[in-house]
Amino acid sequence: MAKYIKTDGSITEVHPANRKDFKLDELKKFVEGYIEIIPISVGEILVMNEEGKLLDLEFNSAASSMVENHIGLFDIIVGNVLLCKTEEVE
């Protein structure tokens, strides 16, 4: 089960439409644009908007903290993101 983390701090559990894996079009809808994938831990990824900073999307505090805590890298994550298992993305 994936978690949709919005810039307002809300986190919602979501499932792929086919109940198996998210397709590219679904991922693009969640992040509202082209996708970028960041490995967070073994078997877990963060899907975010590739052009988020260029588009001046809103800061996502929860996602930024997650990246820093899991991989020890401080980065400003912007826009809504999807946290999911690697196998949930085709």
C-alpha cells in the first residue's frame, strides 16, 4: 500500500487502479507532472515531480524530512509525492 503525501501535510493510503502496480499515467497524476524516482530504502521509493523546483511547487515538509531521515541527504522536496514499494511501480 502506497502513501500519498501532500504539501499540506496530509497523508492518504492509496492503491494502484489495477491493485497490482502503478502505471506511468497514474504516477503523473499524483505528482502533477513528469515523474522522478528517489530510492528511500531497500524496496521503497519516493515518486515526485521532476520539474517541481522549476515550477516553483510548494515545499513538502513531510517528504523532505523523510528523505533526510532515510538516506541522510538534505534536499528540499516540493509538490505532492507518492511513497511506495519498488514493486508497486511498473
